[in-house]
Amino acid sequence: MPISIRSRLLLLVLSVLLPAMAGALWVLFNTFRAEHRTIERGLRDTAGALSMVVDRELAQRAAIARLLSMSAMLDTAPALTKDQLGYFDSQARHALQGLGGWVELRSEQGLLLSTRYPPGMPGQPQSGAGASAALADTEQVGALARDPANGEWRASVVMPVRRADHTVLNLAVTILPIELQQIVDHQHLPQGWVATVLDGQGAVVARHPGGSSHTGVASPADLRAQIAARREGLFQSTSIDGEPITGYFSTSPQGWTFVTAVPRSQLAGHVPAAVMQLLLVGAVLLGVAFVGARWLSRRIVEPVVALKNMAERMQAGLPVHADPTGIEECDKVANALEAAAYAQQRARGELERRVNDAIARTRDAEQRASHNQRVEALGRLTGGVAHDVNNLLGVISNSAYLIERRNDGQVDISSPLAATMRAVEAGRRLTQHLLRFAGRHATRPERVDLVSTLPELRELLGIVLGKRIAVEVKVAPDTQAVVVDAGELELALINLALNARDALPKGGHLWLEASNADASDTTDLPAGDYVLITVTDDGSGIADEVANRAFEPFFTTKAVGLGSGLGLSQVHGFCTEAGGLARIAGTPGLGTAVSLILPAARAAAPAPMRQRPAGAETMAGLRVLVVEDNESLGDVTAALLSSYGCQVELARSAEQALPHFNGSEPPFDVVLSDIVMPGGMDGVTLARQLRQRYPQLPLVLISGFSNVRPAEGEFTVLGKPCSPDDLVNALRQAVAAKA
């Protein structure tokens, strides 16, 4: 429902004044709460200060009692002579100089000595005030009690006098309430505050105000209950004067409690009166604001109506002229409406331009997305092509081996067969490059002779770097070989060359060097022989903070779109996976050096002459199930195994293979299965199902490319194309492992 300007003005006034009043109330509330907290903190601090002073007085008397209990005059107690009591009396009076109270010496029969009397009196056990009583075995501060002799209030610090591990006497140093009253009176408490010292039974020892008139009065029961439950804390109770109070108490280790309190009426302060005044002023302001808002709304309605008329003319496409309204804001709106008609046409043209730009950007984004999809599709296509080519190479390799085995020797076919096998190996390398491009290449470590391999990369690096950057390769003749994935090593060196190219925009030099690593190069690696490969350029170099993060994935100092941050990460991952490490060092303006430290390969054994696979004679009669969807490769593999005397059956898919396994015993001695096959089940799933049914059944998998890989060590996995020797040996070893 529409709201009029008058109503909006009233709401505006309320929206301004009400938050202001709420803020003022909040400030007053916080002031009240802060004052409350200040008083509570003052109560706690005063109770703590009073506790420290009174504790000091009690501790002083406890020290005097402890010292007097060790007097040599008491060594023959309880049988003390008059002279011994006299000497002890003199010691006690000397120790109490400057203090109130007196020293009493008691035995089980009664009072032996009291320094409140003239020296020498009483010299013998007394009755009445000195009546017999049990001796205390521990040091303690007694509760407030009246002296039986004269009714005077007093408390005592009682110390047992022990000789030969036996309490023979009790020595008491008294403390008079008047002494503690003087301490309380000197605390300079604020007006209306109450300070009280309570003994262990909750009786008043000293109090301000009121002084000695309250000595011996029991504290309120609820306060005594709180003191019994905890050693200190804030409380609310009623004073012995009958006034509600809020206070703080603290109980000392001697069992006495020190209380400070303030009347609750004083704690409340005068904040409520201030709140009432604020509310009254706020009500007056609201009334004045309401009247002013009604008057002002009349002055605003007419200019607003004029603005409405101008807007209707503008909507109808009529000329708009801004007349003065008498209100600055309305005049500005009127001028804006007048300018809006003129700017409308310009805005329409600008809008059309922006729409065209947005369409162009959208088309560009669609083209980039299409390019990315094409690259991804190309990767998938490359993987699929590599898989099919590997199958063809397998057919050629196995067929060539069969031709060699079945040749009767009349025709020399060794040369064409060798050429065929070289072509198969070249094709295998080509498919590995294709799989690496597709990002689906599995790591295949092999022995790499750096002395011969690195110089061959000079031409490739020259192509990557361009003609403006000179490439120099230097490999020490005694450099040992390494066992790495040759393709990953090549990719790592290409990534380093690309980084060097970016650091040499105007040309320069790149050095690729290799040698056996020194002990200083392998301090962070396990003991053993290592090879050091260094790629150095004389480019712009890098700072230390960049070098520290250079191997992090996606870290790059290049502009957006010019670098992925994955080149050096691949180098680091390659070295780590090979069992070595990578280091980078550089100086701004002088160049960068990246070192690859790789484990050296063990000495290679002489390559055996080509012969029939070891143990091939054991293949005769072996029942083999070959699961291969490629018909040609399946047939030639079956023929190859049959040439060794195996009994071979073929299945074109996992679904065709499973019906053979219905009994309790497996019908085959070993299963050779491709991983990638049509249908809903791949080779890994088939092998796992067979392993679950027949745990001892030997299983060998083979694949040229697959997104699905078994777990490490789960099955024997061969790569396509696989040489007949490797295939036969893998099957023989699988069967031998079962045996």
C-alpha cells in the first residue's frame, strides 16, 4: 500500500530519534553496568588488601609462637621449675614488644604462665581460668572467645610444644579484636561501605562501621553457608544491621574470612533517574518533531507533484522544462529530468554498443570453450588411436615371431624380420608419445645411457629455444646410466628449456651438462651413486623468494594466460618419483641453474642372445584362456601360444569368458586378458571376479592404453605391444608362482 510523504516524514523522524534514544539508553545501561563492575572490583580488591594485612598480623604472631616453642627453657616440660618459667616469661615479653595481646603457656593440668600478669605470676598451675584441657597437636588460629577471667574478647594462635615427638605443652599468642579493629579503621573505605573480619566460626572480630560494638556477633547464616562452600566470591545477603548488601569475601589459609560489602541501594546509583529524564526529553523531542514533520510535509508535497507532472511529460515524449520549486533537492531532480530526455538518446546508442561488445565477448568465450573441448577430444582420440595402433603392432610382432619359429631355414628371413621388429619398436615409441600428449601415459622406467642420449637432445632443444639461443651439451665420458622414464626425462628437459627461453627474450646461452654427482650434491639423499644433470642459462635469473616456491604446482610469475605453473612441478615430481631430487638456484640478472640429481643405475648385465624363452618347454599342454576383443590380435596370440604346445581357447569379451568358469575348479591353468574391452566389464573387473572365485588361478593382464589400472602388485600387467619372449615368460612365471 502506498505511503504518503507526511507518513514518510514521520517515519523518518522516528527512525532518527528512536535509534538515538536507544543508543542513549544503551550508553546509560553500559555506564550502569561499568559502575557496577567497578564497585565489584573495588570490593574484591579491598577484601584482598584487608586479607593481606590481617594475614600478616596472624602470621607475625604465628612466627613468634613457633620461635618461642623452640626455647631451651621448655626442654624439661611439662616439669618446669620456677626459674625456667621466669626465664621463659622474660623471653616471651621481649618477643611481644610493640604488639598487643599476651603469651600463655598451658599443660594438660592447666595454665602455667601468662604474660598478661606481672612477672612470676602465676608460677604454678592454676584453677579457674587455667583449668585443665586437652592439648592441641597442630598449629591453629583459634576462634574468637571471651576470656574466662575477665570476659574480654580475644583470639589465639596456638602452637604445640613438642619434645621427643610428643606434645608436652601448648603455647598461645593472643590477638585482641581492638588490634584488628584499628587495621580495619585505617582502610579509608568509601562512604557507606562495610568491612568485616570473621573468625573461623563466622563471628565478627572487627567491623567498620560499628567498631567493637559488633565483636562476637554471628554473621548472617546465608553468608556462613557461602563461606563454607567456597573460599572466595561475590555474594548478596543482609548485614547484621538488617540492610540488604552486595559484597565480596575471601577466606585465608588460617580459616578467617575478610568481607567487604556495599548497600544495594548505593550499588544501584542514580542511573534510573537519569533514564527517566532522558525519556522525558525524548518524548518532548518526538512531539516537536511530529509537528515539524507535518508542517514540512505540506511544503514538500507541491514540488513533488510538479516533479510527477514532469516525469509524465517525459514518459509521453514531450519537452520537459525544469521550473524552480523552492526546494534544492527537487530542483536538482527537475534539472535531472530535463537532462534525462537529452541523455536518453545517447544512452540508447551506448547500450547498443555495449550489447554488441557483449555479443562479441560471448562469441570469443564460446570459441575458447570450443577450442578446449577440441583439445580434450583430441586427447581422447589420441589415446584411442594409440590403443588401436598398439593392437596392430602386437599382431605384427607376434606374427613375425611365428614366421621366425616356423621357417624351415631354406630362406634367410632374419633381415626382414629384424626390420619388422625395429618398425614395431618405433611404432611403440610413437604410441607412447601420443599417450603422453593425451596425458594418459603410465610411467615406464628403463635404463637410459646419458652419454649417448643427452647429445641427441641438442637438436630438439634447439628447436624449442629458437635460433637466438645457443645450446651447448656437455656430458662427462664416465657418467653413469640412470633408470628413469625416458619420455619423462625428455619432457623435464623441454620444460626447463621453455623456462630458459622465457628468461632470454633477447637471446643468450643454455648449457646442458651431466656428470657423476659428488658427495656434496647428495647430502639430502640416501647413500649411493647419483648422477647430476644441470640446465643453466644466462637469463634474467630469479630471486630467493621465487626460488623457494618455484616447484609448487600452479605457482608462476608469468602474466595470466602465459604460464600454467606446472612445468617445474613436473620436473620436481619426475625427480622425486625416480628417487632423487631437484634444486633451483639463481641470481637476478645473472641467470638460473636447475639441477636434477637422479640415482645411478647398477651395472647392466650383458644382453642375452635371442633364444626361445627360458622354460618354454614347460608350456606344453598348458591350458590358456585368451580374452581379447581384437580378432586379429587374439588369433595371432592364440597361434603363438599354440606353437609352444599350449591348449588355447579364445573369448572376445569378459561376458564370453565368464561362462567357462562354472565349476568348483578352474578349467584353465592361466588366463591372459586385455584390459580395454567392449561391454559392461573390463579386464580388471573380470580378473577380480575370477580371483574371488579361484584365489589360486594365475591371471595376466595386457593393455596398450587404459583409464582403469589395477592396484600396485594386484596383477601382472604387460604393455602392448609385448614381445613374445616377455609374454611367454610372464605366463610361465604366473603358473610357476601358483605352484
